[in-house]
Amino acid sequence: MHDSPSSRPGQHRDPVGAFFGALWTVGNAVVIALLGVIVHDDFDSARIGAHPAAGSAPDGTYV
């Protein structure tokens, strides 16, 4: 049978390819997490009766 190229004994491993593979994986995880945060915040502020601008209104006390 034919062995996969990665299972051959003594074969040189590609550290640059491994680095870019790990970078791609971490980058995708970060993007998915950020999109999840953005979607969560959008749905959280879209609740019925929510007043998202209320926190930015002045409270009437001036110094």
C-alpha cells in the first residue's frame, strides 16, 4: 500500500508551512470569536424595550 508523505521515516518537516497553518487556524478562530461578539452585542441591544442610547444621555448634573 502507499503511505502518506507525512508518515515516511526521516522526512524533513516544513516549519514554515506548519507556522502558516497554525497562523491560519488562530486567525480564523479570532475572526469567528469577534464576529460572535458583534452579533451577540447586536442582538442584545435589539431587545424589545431596550434603550441603548440611555447610557450616553447626560444625567442633568453639571459641575
